[in-house]
Amino acid sequence: QVQLVESGGGLVQAGGSLRLSCAASGLTFSRVPMGWFRQAPGKEREVVSVIGRSGIVKYYAESVKGRFTISRDNAKNTVYLQMNGLKPEDTAVYFCAADLRGFSTVASEYDYWGQGTQVTVSS
């Protein structure tokens, strides 16, 4: 079965950096666009970044542009989210997700989800 396992979350001070990883199994990873989403307490899940199959096409939410970088290694079945210049408002549970049908920024269109990793940014 498909499994997505995130890692790399933690507690960091404002201005710091974290690198999230998401290891995928059970799917043809190189054929699947991957997304990172986040959900803060009391808020809806929102898209952070999406990367196409080959890693060329990328989308970033306005709130993270210039600070976060998404990448993927298809040989390792892994997608990454490098987060620099972290702010307290970036505090959330971060999820990776796989979209079997195509490149999307809409959470409901994603087919598989990881369990999430907590990112906490202190001020």
C-alpha cells in the first residue's frame, strides 16, 4: 500500500531553518506530483508548495515565496521542503501528499497523505 512518511519537523526560533523530508513507497513516485500542506490549530489545511513529476514545475503559496524551497529526488522516492526564515505564523503540522491525477493546489484532490510532522516556530 502507499505510504508517505514525513520527518524533519521540530522547534526552531524565528529566523531559523528546517528541512522536511517525505519518503514515499507503494507508488511510482516519478509519475506523481507531490505537495506540502500545513494545518495550524483552528485553521483549515492550506497548500504550501507543490512540485511536478520531474521537479521542474513548482508552486509556492504567497506566504512562503522566497523562504521555502521544494525539491524531489526521484531516485530516492523522496520530496523535500527546505524552510528558511521561519516565522511564528509558520507554526503548523506539515503534511506531504500525493496527487495521482495531476498537479493541483487543492487538498481535496490529493489521494494519499502522510501522518504529518509538527513545526513550531518560537518568537
